[in-house]
Amino acid sequence: MSCFVWDLLQDNPVIWQRGVNISCQSTWLKCTEMKVKEASFLWYLYLDKIYCLLSARNVKALLEYFHLLDVHHQNTLNDVLFYHFLSYVTNLKSRQIRMVFDMLDYNAVGEIGFEEFYLLVCILLSHQNNLEEQFMYCHSRHVFRLLDINGEQRIGPTNFRMYRFLFNIRKEHLKEFFYGFGLTDERRLNYKEFKIYTIFANDKLKEKQRRETEKQERRKKFKSQIKNTVYQVAVIRRFWNKKIGR
């Protein structure tokens, strides 16, 4: 079922027909880290850490939740329902919620369906589980289409800045990527170049995780050695005390 939803997203014919003006969003957004609120419905959903998708059982539960939110019984959520949903399950500000809605409302009809809702939930959960780079790598085509607000099949620094809070796009990774490939900071990427960036960012994440794992293992090994040394000293001290008759 989850694969079926992704196929629907991939085949959406209106996904390129967006005309939102992004020229005014020229600075990196300064905002607190987005979080899924504890004890909300999304808190209990499990996101696969490899494919960044929900299981069929979770998708079914999410569909029932979507129907509960759809008070008008039109199989869609308008901007008001969407706003209350995101403000309830996340700590996003009003401006950010409107930006997310505009991003998902591909054809500017003022409402989103379950396919877009499912995609959003996967994005939120990947952010909550620190899997943003993995999500962008696994679903680079969908992320590229979301970031390509004007449907020009190219995305640049402005697009990254707008939704940095949602995908946790790291400015240092972008700079390193552009520098490594001899690109200027204002270069707009096509999909193939963006795909390379997702591979680059995902490799950086895995390298960081590997270093942290090695650091934790060294720390654990050091603590174990200290514990063994203290134990041996205590044994020697007890033996010596017995030997001298204390």
C-alpha cells in the first residue's frame, strides 16, 4: 500500500504546474528545530530507517486518521484543517505551516489529498528520527519536485533556504558540495545534480555516524579497562593485606 502511494506521487501530472513566487525568500530562515510533539498520533508511527517509508499497517492507520481530520468528507484537507493539524503535531510557526501547505498544494486548489498528506508525514518522521539525508537520498525525485516551487526543473540556494527547517538542509554541506564540484554558490541544480548532492549529504551523515560509533566504542572500551584496573588493584590490595596479617 505504501508503494502504491509513492507511485501515485511519481505519476502526478500536475506536480510541475506550480507558480509560487519565491524571490522574497532570500535569507536562511532562523527558526527553532522542528519537532513532532510527544504523545501526538505521529509519535506512535514507525518509519523504516532504510527506505524511510511506513509499513502497510501504519499507512492504514494514517488513512483512518486522515479521514477523521477530513470533517467535510471530501477526501481532502483545506488550509484551515491543515494548519490545525500541523500546529497540533509539530512546533512549526504559522508562516512555516503556510509555506509547507503551499509546497504540497501542487495545483493551487487550496487543499491536499492523502498522497500529499502521507508524503508530509514521512518527511516529519524522517526529521524526527534524524533521517533527513537518508529520506532525500531514497526519495530524491519527490524532494526535488517539492523544492522546485516554480516548476522550472532547477533548484537553487533560495529553494534550499526556504525549506531548510523541513529537510534540515545543512548550509555547510551545500557549500562543501558546491566547492567540491567547482560550482558557484548561486548555481541552480537540475535533478541529476541534486541527486548527486543527496548522495554526498548521505555519505557525510554516514561518515559522521561512523565516527560517533567509533568514539562511543573507544569510550566504552576505556571505561571497561578502567574498571578492570580498579578491580585488579582491589584484589592485589586484599591479597597483600591478608599476607601481612592485617
